[in-house]
Amino acid sequence: MGSPFTMPSSQSVDMTGKSILQVVPELDVGGAEITTLEMARAIVANGGRALVATQGGALADDVLKVGGEIVPMPVASKNPLVMWNNARRLAALIRTENIDLLHTRSRAPGWSGLWAGKWAGVPFMTTYHSSVQDKPRGKVFYNSILVRGRVSIANSHYTASQIAKVYPHVVDKLRVIPRGCDVDALAKKNFKAADKAAKRAQWQVPKKAFVIMCPARVTHLKGQHVLVEALSKLTSDTKPYLVLVGSAQGRDGYVAELKAQAERLGLPERLVFAGLESHMASAYAAADLAVVPTIRPEPFGRTIIEAQAASLPVVASDAGGFRETVIAKPGNAGGSGWLAKPDSASALAQALDAALGLAPADLKAMGANGCANVRAHYTQTAMCHRTLNVYHELIG
């Protein structure tokens, strides 16, 4: 990639006798939260002790199941007094539990962690999960906590480059560690034709229809409205179904807009709102193509690598982390999908037409290329081992 940023080794690290404290506001389903769980599992599996200070959430029991320990604490609060008290609690926890390293994954608990790490004399580090903002000045200062540790992990080379533009003095602190997924759990071979048929029946989609799946929260930023318009511009004789897999999280107005848009464009029967999916692997297995048409750059974009791991060809916006994770070449040249200009229904329609115009065998070959891409660069194991290597770097 020609990137100036450091990517740690993906070799295994022995954590025997080491105690790591991760701090995350809540443990509901999300990128930072899932990565916290994955790292707790990896720390324990490699002989260490994994503690998580958090306000709690749906994934708390999963942390306990993998051998981690939950420390309840109101670290989601942005109240300065609560943040100060959290710093005192964290410092006390570090001392009583002999913590070797403190790793925070959000801004409010990051400030508490910075103070706690100084008071208790342990290394403090962060992960920059979110988009990097360059204004207003107050927001830039508040977000700077994510680069004030000994090391800051960026989830892509794109994210690292954005951090370097806003905070050029921290370049030497940056470590690029792309997020990963469990390729074996997502493998298409795990699902039979009956499984695919059952999922499509749940979606009320015909068995033989071409299914385009959009695995993303149903929100304007994810660009589902661009995708619906793109369907109306297709020149292909194929009439694909579009299945939106993801929660609207209360955005009823946007859902209503999408339904009205589909009605206006003559597509209502081919637009499916599947809602939050608890078993994403089965959803990928029931689709023919995965599309994530975000209208602004994604820092990384986990679902695109999940879809490739599931051997699906993909279409994504030509911006941000997708430029690293999608191999935008023909299938016979190792390509795994297409990149389309963001927020352009015409460009997206061209990419979809290209996919719909391929023979099934060619689409299958692109899916295989994508799976190989993820196995080589974006596995959960590699992500965890790279992070453990950073821990080892700081603990010494």
C-alpha cells in the first residue's frame, strides 16, 4: 500500500502473567464493543487476564463466557465530574488488580484513562474507531484524547492518514491494525441449499431471485436511498431484490422515506426490510451480492470484509477504508468486487449492472477471490495478535 504507518506483526504473543484493562462506554453491539470482546478472548487464550471497565450491555455476558472480567463503571458519561471520579476509580483498580496496561476505546473514558494511567504509572493507549474530524476546534481538542496515549491504533491506513492530517505530531505513535472477522464461521460451505431457502422464505423473497444485500444500519449516511435509486436505473433484464439487513435504530422517518421512494420508482415489492440479524453468516449465505453504498468515507467498514469472507462479490463506495479492503479488478485478475463514486446512483447502477451481467461462474470466482483476500489480510486472529504485539511493545 506504500503507507508510512506501522502495522504490527500478526505473530502470536505470550501474555502469561499480564493483566490488561480495556475501557469501553457500553457493551452493546457495535464495532468498538465487538473488538473489545474479541480482544478479551485473545488475551485469555494467550495466558493473560482480561478486565473490561464498562457501563454494561448485551455483550457483557459474552465477555464473561470467554474468561474476561467485567468491572461496572459509569464510563459512558461525559459529565466532567463523573469523568474525574472515573479516573480515580480506574487508578484504584489498576493498583489493586495489578494492571499492566490500560486500553481505552472512546473519548470520554479516554480522558479518564489518561489521568488514571498517569496516577497509577502504567502505559495508556487508545484505539481510534471513529471518523476523524478536523473542525470545530473544540471537537478537535476533545477528540485528541484518542492520540494522547503511548500508542494509538487506527483501523485502516485511511484512518491513520486522516489522523496524521489533523494531529501530525503523533505519526510515530500510530499503529495500523485492520479489523478482522472469523472466516471459518462465515464460510459458505457451512450452509446448505435448504438453509438459503429458509432465509429467503423469512425475507419473503423468491428462491431463484437475484438478491442484493445491504448489510448496514438503516441510516442516511449508509446510503440506502442511493441504492434504491440505483435499482431504478439498471439496464439489466434481471430484476434483483434488495434486502436491507440492519436496524433502523428508531429512524422511522428514513424508513418511511425509503418505502415512499421505492413506491415512486415502482420497486416496492422488491425492497425488503429484514431488520437486525442475529446470525449474519446465514444472511450472507442467502444473498448473491453485498453492497454498502455509504455517502461519506468509512474509516474501515467491517461488513464488506464479512461479505467477502462469505464468498460474496461486493460493491462499495470508492472512498475511505473500502479502497483497502475491496479488490476492484475483474475476477480473472483477482478482483473481489467494484467501487462506485459515493452518493451517485448512476455510478452505483453501472457497478450493479456489471455484476448482474456476469455469468454465475464468474461471480463465484470473484467471491472466492474475496474470501482469499480476507484470509490473507483481515482475519480476527491476525487483528488480535497484532493488538497483543502492541501490548507487548508497551509492557516491554
